[in-house]
Amino acid sequence: MTDLSHGKTYPPSPEWQARAWVNPQTSQEMYDASVADPELFWDEHGQRIDWFKPYTRVKNTSFAPGAVSIRWYEDGVTNAAYNCIDRHLETRGDQVAIIWEGDDPSESKHITYQELHDEVCRFANVLRNRNVSKGDRVTIYMPMIPEAAYAMLACARLGAVHSVVFGGFSPDSLAGRIEDCGSRVVITADEGLRGGRKVALKANVDAAIDRLPPGVDVDHVIVVRRTGANVAMDPLRDVWYDAAREMVTAECPCAHVDAEHPLFILYTSGSTGKPKGVLHTTAGYLVYTSITHKYVFDYHDGDIYWCTADVGWVTGHSYILYGPLTNGATTLMFEGVPNYPDMSRFWQVIDKHKVNTFYTAPTALRSLMQAGDAPVKATSRASLRLLGSVGEPINPEAWEWYHRVVGDNRCPIVDTWWQTETGGVLISPLPGATTLKPGSATLPLFGVRPELVDADGKVLEGAAEGNLVIADSWPGQMRTVYGDHQRFMDTYFATYPGKYFSGDGCRRDADGYYWITGRVDDVINVSGHRMGTAEVESALVAHASVSEAAVVGYPHDIKGQGIYAYVTLMSGVEPTETLRKELVGWVRQEIGPIATPDLIQFAPNLPKTRSGKIMRRILRKIAEDDFGALGDTSTLSDPAVVDELVNNRQNKR
Ligand code: PRX
């Protein structure tokens, strides 16, 4: 078993213990109470949100094989936008809710809770005028501008269900998501702006709609003006948001929705098939994102909090918008990228807005680390108090750099483990309570019961390595795969019946600390973005020259994992550099730039078992440059294939 720590530990400082909501002792007491009596614990925290009608039942959940059902606070009635906005107006109307920092450093905006209210109401009225009502799905394909937040909260206000699609996805991917949830309304912008480069969002929406099968219709496309580009507008279908906004008032009532009313769908990749529509509902999700935002980031009134994610991912949903706004926080939303106009941008933004808490992904840190310490040291960062990491394992080297250089040895780091499916953080340090070990997500949060199991499902005790499962429900958990509850049960509850299976491998050390080792299924994590290898494979085989493809991840210094594709060509097709480039471009066009293969190896044959199954274990080892560990190849139908692959391996070290 590899020792991932460097043996170093960082106990919470006396100042942190004094300041934080919980210290080592109180956090332990709170955790023990939360798992001893979850009903009582989550009843108490059900008060974190306001209810139009209070609930009487806290938890009604079952992980039973074939009958998985997850319901929290089920007879309560509430509204997410009300909790994020309206209830704060009396005390915080003039407080800044969202600080928006544009791609261009000269552009920023401060939006108060009152302004947020007015803008969300206007957006909701524009949607209402286009017949959007409770339960309707609305697809949002937007850059990181305040209108993305207005649009999401406007849906919540009406009880409509938003499905945000990351702006880096291709028209094909967007079309698949529009079709799957049957959105009749799409919200987009003329163009996005990132790192000085324009992204043709409206043109992509047009292309996506053109690709929808007969009978699937989008009635309205609402277009926010961002760059002022001259884009095609269909007069019957498309409307400029700024024009529509002028026609409506800044008042719009909140729909009263059941606790379990769907709040949003977010598509995520799995090991098989097309992306799944992860469905989150209203009350449990808000309670969970709000409690975790409060304790993990030790949020206090007046703090300036910045999560660098895009709202196209779950981190943006839970920890830019819903968690912070439920808590009445000031949350920063950043349109740009870490290296534009230069490598100091993150740290400049921290100084400009006096950011106290900064939450980002290891991949960003690793790329910034490569530029050395100078771009960091050129800034003060005196306002920083707490740092966070999310999306993939953070290697101890990046952790130490983050701690020493970015945080000047002063700021604890919360390494937060969670997933699109979990809605919020499940395993993480608490800054005033937990002794940190670089590279470990440390301990479970309140109410969370992780277990490690072996391949047969046997629960492992003490220090051990196995597959990470969660033994009981928590309020932020996804409720179903949109339109396919069977798939939900099969994906998460069938491998280890009665438990939620995360798909991650994990080690637990003698102190009970959790060390996530990465996915154990055919999902890879590229720059903190989740990608199903099957999706990349099906894009590749859709190309006329490709007969077969197998995709695996391999260690990549910056991205964490890179995409390695083994491609068998149709007979008679020559493996050329031009074709290699063409295939890379093809996958970008089919899925989007985040799926760009890093390496393509033309392989006349792939290693298969006698029954014809591709042996991915071997392909992974070759891609990892780990030839000594190829293991048993005797079950291959043609063992010579492996030598050929090894000899032609791409990035040889
Ligand atoms: O493998 C884990 C990894 O990211 C996966 C979830 O990806 P996604 O649903 O896109 O959500 C990312 C943001 C929450 C997990 O199965 N992962 C996430 N956070 C960590 C992590 N791996 C190690 N350490 C983390 N802190």
C-alpha cells in the first residue's frame, strides 16, 4: 500500500479553533450525535431553511435492492429561490450577494440581495411569459455571467427544473441533453468570453436544435447579450433577453413546491452509455448545501467567499449559488480563467475583492505551480483565511505549494470529496477541528457514514483499502436518474446491495482518515472533469475510418489524468499524422474540447479475451508505462498483441 502522505500533519491553530463554528471536541460530539440519531440531527438542521408549510416527517429513505427511494422532509412545502433571496431581504437587502468578476480585469459588478431579487423576478417573468411553469425543464447554456445565476434562480422561483449544460460542450452533447429532458426553452448568450477568446454559444444552440430528432421541439431560445456579436435570430423562436426584460416587472411570486419537487437536472458521465441526468430535489439539497457550506468553509457573516468552478458543474450549483445564497453569503462568480491576462489573475482577484475563502481544483493549482512562485508573490493575498480543493485527488506536492506559497503557511486547506450525485461535500476537514494530512480528504461530515468494502462487498474495518460506499442516506443525495429510476438503482445500489457505491477507490489509515485513490470504474477525471471512456470511444467509432477504439486514462502532470485512445482503423485506411489530428478534432466536435484525446495510438489489434472482451486492465497499464505489471496475459486470444502495443506506445518516457 502506498503511503500517500509525507507523514506531515497540520493541526488546527488555536486562533482557528477559537474562531470556527466547531473545534476538535465539538465537531466530534456533533458527528457522533448526527449518526446516532439522524432524524433528530436533520430535524434540527431542517430549520436552516424557511418553509411555507413545515414538514412533519424528516427522513424516509431506503437503499433496499430494487426499491431504492430517497425522501427528506417530504411533507414540507418551500421554494429554493425564496430561501436564497427573499428571506434575506429584510436584513440583507443592501448586502452584496454576488460579486461578479469579468474575463477582462476592468469589468466587475456588485449585485445586492435586493438587486438579485429584482433581476431573478424579471427573468422569471420572461420565462412565465413563454409558458414556463412548475415542473417544466429549461436548458441553460451560458457563460459565467450574472444572468446565468438569474436564470437558474428564476427557474427555481417558478418551480421549473433547470438543466445547465457547460458551455464547453458541443452542439451534439447539448442536443442529447435537451432531448433527454424534453426542454422546450433554452437560455443562452450570443457568445461567451474566456481568456479573451470567444465561444459561439448561440451558434451552438442553433446547431443543436437543428440536430434534434423530429417531434422534439424547442419553442423558445432566450439570448442574453454578452459580447454584442451579430448572431442569427429566428424571429419566431428567439428573443433577446434585454428586450424581453424591458417588458416585465421586478415582482414575481415564488411557487410553493413540495420538499421533493425537482430543483435541477445535471448530466454527468458514467462508465456506460450516455450521460445520466442526475436529479436533485429542493429541500434536502438546500439543507445539505447550506450546512456543508457553513461548516466546511466556516462561513461567517461578512466573509467574502470565492469558488472558481463554472456553474455548468455541480460545484458551481452547490457552492457558488445554492449553498452560499441559502446562507446569505457574499459569493464571487468569475467569468475568466486562471492564466488570463497573466498567471497572477486568481491572486489579483483575491486582492481586488478581499477574498477570505478560496476554493479551486488541483488541476488549476498544478498548472499555476509550473509558473513558479513569482506570480503568486507579486500579490498580497492578506485577506485569505481558508483554502479549498475539489474535483480530484490533490497530490501532496500541490497541497504543500498551495499551503506554503498561496496561503503563506497561514490558511488551512479543506480537501473536499464529493460527486455530482452527492449534491454536497461528504468527506472533508473542518478548518477549526481537523488535523490536516496533505492529500487526504480526512473525515466524514455530519450524518455521513462511509465504509470501505472489498470486491465481494465485505465491510473492511480499521486501516484498509477498498471501494468507497456510503451506508445511509444524507439529505443532499440525488434522488434518481431523470426518467430512468432503474438505471439509478443499477448504477449505484446494485454492486453492493443496500449501500450507495461511489465508484471511487479509497484507503483508510490508522487514524481513520480517508484517502481517495481515484475511480475504480471506466470513468476518468481529466482536469477535474468527469469523462466516461465509453463516450469517447463511441465518438471515435462514429468516424468513418475507425473500426474499434478503447480509451483509458493515464497519469498527466497537470490534468491529473489524460485521455489515451487506442484506435483500430478500418482495413485499408493508412494510419497517418493527418488522420491522428483529424480524429482529435473529431472528438472535440462530437463531445466538446474537454474530451480532447491527449494521445492516440493506432493499434492494428486490441488485446481481447477469447470471448472477445477488450482487456482494459492491460491497456491501462501500457498507457501508465507500467509494463512490469501487465499481469496475466495468458487468457488473451493473441498474447503477441500486447508486445506490439508496448512497442508502439505513445509518450514514451
Ligand atoms: O473520483 C472522485 C473525484 O471526482 C469524482 C466526482 O466527479 P464529479 O461528479 O464531476 O464532481 C466533481 C466535483 C464534486 C469523484 O467520484 N473527486 C472529487 N473530489 C475529490 C475527488 N477525488 C479525490 N479527492 C477529492 N477531493
